[in-house]
Amino acid sequence: MTVTRFAPSPTGYLHIGGLRTALFSWLYAKHTGGTFRLRIEDTDMARNSEEALEAIIQAFEWVGMSYEGEVVYQSKRLDIYKKYIDYLLAEGKAYRCYMSKEELDTLREEQTARKERPRYDGRYRNFTGTPPQGVEPVIRIKAPESGMIEFTDGVKGEISIAGSEVDDFIIARSDGIPTYNFVVAVDDALMGLTDVIRGDDHLYNTPKQIVVYKALGFKIPNFYHVAMINNEQGKKLSKRDGATDVMEYKALGYLPEALLNFLVRLGWSHKDQEIFSIEEMIALFDPNDLNKSASNYNLDKLLWLNAHYIKNMPNAKLAIVLKEYGVHIEEHDKRELLLDATKERGKTLVELADQIHLILNAPQNYDEKDTKKAFKEDTKEILEDFVHLLQNWEKPLHLPVDYHAVMQRLVEDKQIGFGKIGMPLRVSLLGSMTGAGMDEIMAILGVDETIARIQKATVCIK
């Protein structure tokens, strides 16, 4: 059975690059009927953030990517790591290194001067003498001194590195805290990981982790190292470009369905298809189809997808989602008309909420530029005639088509263009020349509110 995982560090918020990696891992587990696990790599006690941890968990809940079992916290597994470190020491596969920081700095300076790659020289690998006083040792694993470390990467292909290129790296610091590459390998093995999908910035950690796997007799999982996400100019993605906290996307009004659809296309594709439901992603995803090259972040594409999902979301569900953006219309008698009139114009839920507030709340002021454009010498008379028609219309006004008929009558009676009533009417009802169709807006507001806003505008606008 396929077992995948996502393992963020709570030293910072979850950004979209991390969420994409998690999505790929989650999709592969779901595609194969396997298991997706969540592990928090929180051994860096000094840099851990409780807020960042909470945001990571919230992000998973928001996008609906469920994980099996309890969250695994590395900080609660230190006894497990110590057991395996002690085992390696007892087996002669690891050793205590008493090299001081000053000695290590000197060694690196000498190697740099000789134009060699700075690396530990193994001086304590077979040490049997008396340990120097006053030095708390680190624990180093014995890396292979010859041969090749090889593995097949599902994205990059065959990877082969000389064993001599991997020095005896530290697996436990002098304070006893184990290091990243050691705990990752131990956890992935003990959690039964069959496939590890992660960013290609981890590619050169993999040989070190393989050393740990082999030393402990663990089965090595399949690896997929995913190319990074660049900005629209092809450079490293920054916060300004979109590499921000995932929960910020929620605050900005993006739907999780749109964000996941956007992310899955950054590095994976299926023919020419652009829009994928979650079910389609699960059915079609295969990590062997991941692109080798980096993907470019495209905000316009994300906005296009978000607009698509907003337009196609059932109104009952959309009304519930909008509650988080200050819009409470679940029980509004014109809910369907209100959402149908506005959701074509909102690329984000924030924009949609603004459109709805614009209609439901009478304007407190009027855009000066739009007012100047819309209100002419005869405008007040035109609006008064329109109010008279509304008040004396021969049948009840309910639907947009009813209000359109009133506008049509006015235009015909006064022999004017639609703009002569449309522009000042829009400013009167909304405060500016923006928003949905006039007939839709009036149908939402009703006759009394429509008249009240027109009369207020004719008094306030000089």
C-alpha cells in the first residue's frame, strides 16, 4: 500500500510551494487507495512558532486535505532517535567526534585555500585514544568511503553520487539533539513511507538519508523531487509574487478548490485540461508525470480559476462561504437573484462581498467623477419621471424584466437613450457607475428602496 507524507517545519507559515508538495503527496495516496500522513518537524526548539504550527493545521483543514492517524511531532520522538543513535554507536556505524569549532574552522579555511570543497576529514572516525577535555562530542555516521550512492528519482531520473562525496555527517549535535537528515530517514522508515514527494531543494539530502537507511537496515522509499515554483519572470518566487502564507489566500478571497486546481497545474498536466475537480485530480494524478522543469506562478491564471469556481458554486453553498467575509444573506428573500447578479463580476470572494455590500447598503456618498458624467441639467427631471412610473406601474414589480420594462417605457416616452436614465440611476442606487445590471439591482432592492435612493440622490447631488 502506498504511504506518503508531508512534513513541514513550524518555523514559518505554510506557503503555496509547500502546499503544492503536500497536494501531490495527498493525491498520490488517494489515487492508489493508500495513506497520507502529516508530520511536524519541530526539533528546532528555538525557532518553532506555535502560530505557524496552528496555521499549518488550519491550512490543511481549509483546503480539505485530510490525513490519516494523528499528527506526528518529532519533538515527542527524541527517545526513539536516541535509541537508533545508540544502536549505530554500538555497531561501530557511528562515532563520537571531539573536533572543536576552532579546529573545524581552521580545516575549512585550509581546504578553501587549496580550492577544495570544505568537508570534515574523518579524523575521529577510528579514534581510540583519550578524548580531549572540555569538548562535548557530536555524533557522526560513517559514510561510505568508496563506491556509489545511487537511486532512481521519479522526476529527475537516475541519480548517482560517489560515496566519497558524502562525508561523515553529524547525526546528533553536542547537546544530543539529532539532526535533520537523520530524523527524517528514521521517521520515514518507521512511518512506513513508500514514496517521498518533496521539493528538489532536498535532492542532495537524499544521499545522506540513504546512508542512514542502509546503516539501520531500513527499506529505502521511492523518491520524487519536484521542480520549484518561479515567479512570472522565471526567478525564485518571493512573498511579493505569491509565496505567502496559505491562509492569506483565504483572507484574500480565494476558494480552496481554485487554489488546489491552480497548484496541481504547476508541475503536472493531463492533456490540455485546465480545470480539474478534486475527484478528477485523484483519478488522474501520477507522480511519474511531474514536469522536470520549474513552473511559473501566474496570478491571472489563479484569478481566472477562482472566478470560474465562484460562478459555478451553488448559491446555497456560496452564501455560507460568504459569511466569513461579512456577508449574511442565507435567509435573504432575494438571495438567488443577488448572487446571480453579482457572482459573474467577482474574481475573489472579497470582490464578490464588496459587490453585494454595494447593493445592500445605500450609498453614503457619490463618486464625484461619475456624478459629473451622469448628472446633467435634465437628469433630475428624468429621475423624477422614472420614480413616477415606478409608483404608478400597472402591475406589481418583482423581476428584473419588470423593471427593465419601466426603463424601456421611460426611454420611449421621453425619446432619450438608455444612458440618460441608466447612468444617473446607477449612481443614485450604488454611488458610482459600477456593479450589476440596473434591472437586477432594482429587483433586489424593491420599489420602495429604489425610490428612496433615487430621491436621496436628487437632493444630495447638486
